[in-house]
Amino acid sequence: MRSVRWCAVAALVAGFVVTQTGRAQNVPQPSPDAAPCESVHQFATTDCTLSWHGITLYGTYDVGLGWVSHGLPENAYNYEGESLVNRNGNHSQWLIAPNNLSQTGLGIRGKEEFLEGWSVVFNASTGINPQSGQLANASATDFINNGLPRGSYSEAIDGARAGQPFNDEFFGGISSTDLGALTFGRQRALGTDAMLLYDPAGGSYAFSYIGYNGTMAGGGDTEDTRWDDAMKYRLAYGPVHFGAMYKFADGSGGCYSAATLASSTAVWTAATCTPEQAHNTAYGFDLGGAYQNFSADFVFQHYNQAISVLNPLLGPTSLSSAGLYQSTFNSINTDPITGNNLIGMTDTLYGIVTDNTAFMIAAKYAWDPLKFFGGYEHIRQTNPSDPLGVGASDQGGYFLSGVEDNNLDSPKTVQIWWTGVKYAYDGKTDITLSFYQQLQNDFRVPSTCGPGNMRSSCAGTLSEASLYVDHHFTKRFDLFAGIAYSNVSGGLAIAIPHGPGVPYFYDSQVAPVIGGRFSF
């Protein structure tokens, strides 16, 4: 077997050398081939690393000023900005735009050889909000809006970063120059790795739908762009590379009662609920290769008990102090489940649970000075074979006080495709044009979608186009400026799925932004 240099293994294990979850976005990492810095001047003008005995500190700071046509008040926990059309966006505004091209944050990685050709490797990285200094925390953006009327919301998102000390990655393992790398811990999903390679905008929050939303990278849900308790194997052999990943079940399954699904008069009580085990295992495979200026990857992912957190308004009624947060609805048939609260509403979440299966193919081709990108993903979501209950655990140690296990009347199909081109104007300036689209099927039964009867279970489309310029003054510092436009229609334009569909305030978003980034 041909020897594989450490730089290739490290690039695969650490998420390649590009930025971004998105909701999968990542802290940029220095090239493993770069030499350690020997002076302040060298640090400022080259891509040398802050390394000592095989341990490297890396990070980035990315912030800008933006305007959105339909925005919301910002909050300290939101790490994605407001570039994408939002169900609750209701007025134009100027705002501080965080993490436009890259997630602000810090990381530390290491490699120590213990036998010839064998090394111990590790990586630990986290995202920080440049506007507040808070750890990136999508879950907190949801529960801080509990009890508020829709018009008073601040920006609420969903994502894998939920305030964990290491909300990007935290893993260790062993690498071999001949046999590849095997690591365990919190790691980016294979779909996230592929997204970072094949998105023309590199997973940018400001200019990439698949970077901002995370549905594609997570294989159906943005929370799954990173997997906890996961084993990951990567091997490169000549022009071909292979990856495999498995997630072990973790956390609590909560308290579940099948009786509530059969009767709208059934109630949640400690007596009628049975403790559930978590069955949130997941697995995936990646096969790809490169030939001259062309490269491509095929990725398959399956995730059991995937959780999609809704912002508070999408739970039952208005979630006031008198509301019953875990009293849940089937979003299609609006069958209520009533009863007394089993757990408190404070700092808890409301989620939809599904089993997700996805496959993706993506490619890119370099034709100097142009790089062309494209990809397609097909996602199938079904009601979970093993339900979760009230009190089930979610990302970052949070719990669900509202759960929907029977949200889908029939399988939901999501298709995402994207394309784009990056033009190297000169050695320091890139111009990137991208287009993304998500298509959703009509999974409502009976299918009665139409004007005046639209639900989130009806077919719909979301599209985004973006254009931006990025100029590097040095290896570490760049300035960028660009604009994104997104719009939504059909079932994807419904803000409240329960009862008669309530549409977005506005179904489009215009979001120009200018900013700067410093990476080391």
C-alpha cells in the first residue's frame, strides 16, 4: 500500500483545510505543512503555525456589517446572522453580522508519533460569537423566546452548536501512514466534510444556503452536522479516499406513552408514561477520488431519532406560563395531547423526531482561473421506529419538554441541489457566484394543499443566490463584500404548522454584507 503523508490524513480527519454546520460552519485551520512561526513579523505576513512540540493553536475572527430587508432583533447566542429568509423576520434593519465566511472560534490540535509511521492525534475546537463573546448556542436562541408573542422574537435558529465547551469537534485517535486514521469523540458528519469541500462558498453563513441551514450536511437535520460518541475512519490511497462513521446511542429517551397517539383525550402523566431508551444511532459512508483537476464524492448517511428543534411559537399555542409545553400536536392532523406539565418549560426545547436516510453526490473541477462546483442530495424522512418522549435529551445537555413522534402522515422527501463558480481574479482576490435550491414533496394525507389551505406538510421550494468578492491582504487577513437573495414558497413558507397554516411574515430576504476576517 502506498504511503500516505500525514498532511493528507490530517486534512481528512480535521475536516480538510476549509471553513465551516453548519449551521455547520467551522474554524479555519492552518495548513499542516506550514512551518511554526519564529517571529511576530512572520506570524503577520505568512501562514506559519502557532505550534510547539506537535501541538498547534488555531482560530479565526470574522465579523461584518450587514443590512437585511426583513430582520429580527439579534441576540447574544445566534452565530449565523440573518442572511437567509426567516419565518419571523418583519422589518428592515442594519445589524452586526457575525461569522460571515467562517465561524469565529479557537481550536487546538496535535500529532505525536509513538512508533515509526504511527501517531496519536487529537483535535478540539469551539465556536464563539464575535458580537458577544458567548459560545455559539442555537438551542438558547429558541428557549429565550419562550412565552413571547411572535412580533417580539429575536433571531431563533437550530443547529449542532448548543453551547458545548467544544461545540465544533472534540476527538482523539490514532493515525497510520499506511492504514489511515481512526478517531473517536464529537466529530463532523461525513456530509459536513463533503459540504466544506464542494460548496462554492465554503459553507459561508452569509452566502451559502447549505452552510447556513445545515439540512444537507446533517443528512436531514441541522443538529446532525456533528455526531457525539462517534467513531470515524478515514483512508486515502493514491487518488481514492474512503470514510466510514458510526455513532453510538447516547442520552435519555424520555417518557413516552403510546396511548396519547391513539386518543386526543389521553393525557401525559407519570403513570401513563414509560421510560424510553435512546436509540439515536447513526452510520455513514463516503467514497471519493480525484483525477487531475476533477474530484467527486458519494456520501450515504442514516440517522435514527434525529431531532429538529422548532422555535417556541411552533409548539402548542403561545407557550405562555399557562401553556402546557409538552402538550403536543401532530402537525398534520392537529390532534392535541393534553395534560399537566411533566417537566418545567425553563431552558427546555420543543422538537420533531424522525428517522433520516440521505445520499449525496458532489463534484468540482478546476479550469484555471475558474473552479466549478455542483452537488445533489436526496433525503427521506419517516416517523421514528423508536419514539422519543418528554424529557428526552438533545444537543448540549438540553431536554425536550415537547416532542412530536408522529409528525409525518407519509414519508417526507427533501431534495437539495447547488452549483457555483469561483473566479480567481488574481493571486489575492476571488469572486464567487452560487445558487442553491431545496425542494420538498407534498407529504400531507389527504393531500388538500392549495390557496387558503397551505400547511408546512405541502410541497414547497426555497432558493438562494449569492455573489461576493474576497480579497486577501495577507495570508491571514482578508476583506469581503457581497449580497445574498433568498425566497420561499408553498409549504416551506408556512411558519406555524398546527391548525390553519400561518405563513411567513415575508417570503424573501435581501442581505448585503461587508466585513473582515483574521485567521491563524
